[in-house]
Amino acid sequence: MIVATSRRTALLMATAAAGLLVLLCTPALDGQGLNYDEVQQAPAAFLLLGRPMYAFVALAWHRIPLLTMSYIGAVKSDLFALWLWASGVTFTVVSWRLFGILLAAGGLWTFCVLSAVALTPAAIAVFAALFVSDVTTLLLVRHDWGPVDVALALRLIWLGLWIRTSADERPGSLSLLLLGAIPSFLVYEKLNNVILLGPLAVMMVVAERDARVRRAATIAAGFLIGLIPFALVNLIGHGISFHATVNQQPSGGTSAADVARFVLDVLALGDGDEMKQYILGVPSVAWARITELVFVAVCVVFVTAVAWTRGRRDRDARLAGASLAAYALTIVLLVILIMPISRTYHWFVATPLQYLAVAFGVQAVARAVRPRTAVLLVAPVLAIFLALRATNVVALERDFAARRTSPMFDPSNTTVAQYAVDHHDDATFIAADWGFGAQVYALSNGTLLMPEPFWSWSGQWDINRLGAYIAERGQPTFVLLPKTWRAPVAPEATADIVRSVEAITDGKALPVDPALERSPVIRVLKFAPPPPAETAPCHTAPDAPAGVRVVANSGGFVALAWNAIVARPDHYILDVATTPGGAGAPRELGRWPLFSLGGVQRGTYYVRVRAKNACGTSTASPDLKVVVQ
């Protein structure tokens, strides 16, 4: 084994690179609000710590989370739970984000140490500089939207192992087993990592011919070992990941223009523009995308030339070409397998193969010609590109320091959630839409389960269950829903939940605390405690309900309302028929003048409402014709 970088130098450079990554990712770490998707892996951690189970635990075994979603393994969740247990810290915005940053930094540190046997200090420095100046890397590591931190850390370790085994004429079996096991384990960590099979195939092919068969056999064995977690969760979950794959298949075709646009977006990923706009609400500098594309073109030509001219007799040139081929193959697989349903965090699976190709290309040139000539050939291009990238990174750091945010990451996402945690003993909180519950649960360290009835409204949840919940607590009720910048995921259900709470509380709205009212993205409604559910004394049966009307009729979701009777009846009864005045199966409702139902079949229905108290049942309201399209 030829040592390219001494152990001491490698440790110093690894620590410096990891430290720089942490430094660039941590300014004003709580400056952006806690996003629902960003925190989706945290709730499963509290299940392992013995707390009540919340959403984002798609599969568990004896309170051990296995999957957070059907296609995402609970690796980070379990690691975070162990960290909370061992350190005694609690969940905060800072502790959660810092944990992800440290995972990625640990992967970078390990890569530098493992690759030191084959990379010179200059090559390691080139790789680290390109990696930490990638704005998408910095944003995804900081906010782990996707998520990406665990996969990135393991991917860096995997690449370090590949470099190490490539430099060793007789690598150990454990290293080769791990080389095969890590990408297959990453398929369990997140299903889209199946794309790494392309780079793995390149790694197996590029090995020295006389050792290729033995290495390939050991790597293949490792690959099968790494598949065990994925196989087990699908055995326990009855093919849960495969069902997720079927459900995510897109409809419609993809044009050549779509493919070209997608490939350019992936190649320009280092400018971070999409992630900056999504998280910080500001674009990258105007010329960053052009800079990235020009640099990619230059590097492709450079690495291809090096690999073509020197690949047969120079290991570095051969590995440069292999890294570039693995990067290109990853993009091809992205196009074939997940392009129509993918986002930036999926494309990020190709990083940092492109930077490894450049590092090996630089090293191959440096060893092939005189050092001064190599510097004159390569240094100006790298210096100009890194200087331009540094400008973009500095702008990013200024945005961090200024606490810039997009609506999705507005600070009120944290403020409102923390308010719910702080007031859970003296108020009732209801999420009428997506985007609030995960933050509340995580910031309460797994102790506060805020109802999110919109997920199963008119199914597991309806006005009766909601009324019982609110009445049992007997406190002021807060309803959380998005403001106009984002439409609810189920608009009919959200609107019906608000109507239901108004009915349950007799519509007694209260002023909202200023800390909540100032949120530009979250609408907070506050209602007085519900009146006691006492049976009203009666002398006669109630009057027939009046004003029966349709308040929602879309996509099979139908909601009805009618005028409340002054002396509230004990129950309402709904009659539904398919002909005017026809007989229908009566349905006993609650005490409130509302009814909603999802999944209604197409057709024409005639509905009537009756009121009932201890003295009898009213006559029916006039027929109301409801046409469900």
C-alpha cells in the first residue's frame, strides 16, 4: 500500500475540513423556523425513549422504530434517541440541526482519513474545498430536508473505503464487504439510494483485472448482507416499501426538454439556488448557475482527457475517469428511475462523486508532469472557480446571520409550536391542516400529541369525536391553519374543522395573543371553552330544523349545515334517500348543526334533518337535493 498522505497530516486535514463544514453550517442555527418536513425523523426517536407514538412511525418492532415513512428507514431517529439518552440533552431546534450537521461532518472526517492512503494533501484539499463550498450541501446538511445527513455521511465513508481498497493490492475482506454493504444498507435508509447501484458497478469494474473476480465476489456478498435490514422491514411490513414504490409512480410522459432541464439542474446543484429560495427565501447570486455549468464542462473535458491519455497506466487517472463515469451514471439513473417525482434532495445523491473525479484528475496531472507545470495548468481554473464560489458562500453566511427565511421556514413555525407546548395545560390546540403537529410533538420532547383530525376527517375524526375531545378538556381552544400563502392539503376538511369548532364552542371567538397573531404564515383562531353538554329541559318535541344547506361538495366530500335550534336538542337525525320523500336509513348525529362525510359515491341524493330531545322527535326539514359529481 502506497501512503500518499501521512496519518498525522490526514488527521489534521480531516479535522480542519469537518470543522469548516460545521462552522459554515451553524451561524444563527435557530434563525429559520422548524419546518414540518425537516423534523419528520425526530418523532420516531421518542418512541424508542418510551414516549407515546406520533405520526412518522410507519413501522416499529417492540417500540424500536424501523421506518419513519414507508420508504425511509429510522436510522437517524434511532441514532438521535441514543444521543438524547446518552447526553441528557433535550430536543431543541439547535440540538436537532446540530446533530445532523455533526453526522455529515463525521462522514467528511472519515472520508479524509480513509482516502489518505491514496490521495495527496493537495487532492484532499481540492476535494474538501469543492465539497464545503457547495451551497446545496451546506443547506441540506444544516436543515436535513429530505432527509440527507445520514445518507451523505455513509456515502462519504463508502467513497473513502473505495479509494482505500483501490490503493491496496490485497484489501481486507471486511473493507470489501463494507464496500458492498453500505450502498445496499442505504436502500433501507431511503429507497431512492438504489441509484447508488450504478456507482457500485463502476467500482467493481474498475478494479485491477487480476483481482477483479475476487473483489467482485466479496463486494457482492457484502451487498447481500447490507440488504438484510431492507428485507426484514419488508418481511415484517408485508412489502411496505414496494407498495410505496407503486404508489409514487408518476402519470404522463417526459419530454426531451424535461430531461435536458433536469440534467442541467443536477449539474448546477452546487449553486444552491433552489434550496436557498426554498429555505431562506432569497436566490443565489445571479451568475452562480452559469459558473457551475462552465466549471462542470471544463472538469468533464479535463477528467476525460486525463483518463483517456493516462488511464491504462496510471491508477489516479483511471479512478478519476471511474468517478466521473459513476457521477454520469448516477444522473442517468436519476432520469430513468425517479426524475418525475424527485426533488433537490434526491438529486443530491450524485454528490460528491464529481468532486472526487476532479481531485483524482488533479492528482494524476500533478504526478505526471513537473509540479510547477501542474500548478500552472490546474491552479488558475480552480482558484477562479473557488473564488466565485466563495462569494456565493459568503452571501449564504450573511443570509444565515440575517436570519432570512422563506414562508416554509418562517420563525413563527417554531414560535407557535413552542407556545402550544408552553400552554398545553391551560388550552386545547387543534391542527386543522398539515404543517404544525410534528414541531409541537418534537418541541415537547414527545409528551404532547396535538390532534390533527384533517388526516382522517369524516372517518376516524368527526365533529362528535372532536366535540368530546374539546369538552373533556374544557379549556379555550386554539385552531392552527395556514394563511393565504399556502393552500390546505385538504381544503374542505380544514374548513369543516373550523366550522365544527365554532359550532362546538358556540362561535365565541377570543382575541389571539400577539405572539401568535404576528405570524405571517400561520393563522391562529381562539375560541372560548365549550358550554356544558347538559340535557336541556323540554316540554315538547323540538321544531323542525330550518336552513338545511350544502357548505361543501367536492371530490366526494360533502358537508351540510343548518340553523341551530335555540333550545339545543339532544341529537339530530339525518335521513338520506335517492328519491324525493323516499325512505332512507336514518343516521343519528351529534348535538351540533353540522354533518360531513368523505368518499360519497357519485349520484343524486335527497336529505332531510330532524331534531330529537327527551320529549320527542321533530318533523323533517324539507328535502334538499344534493348532486355529487
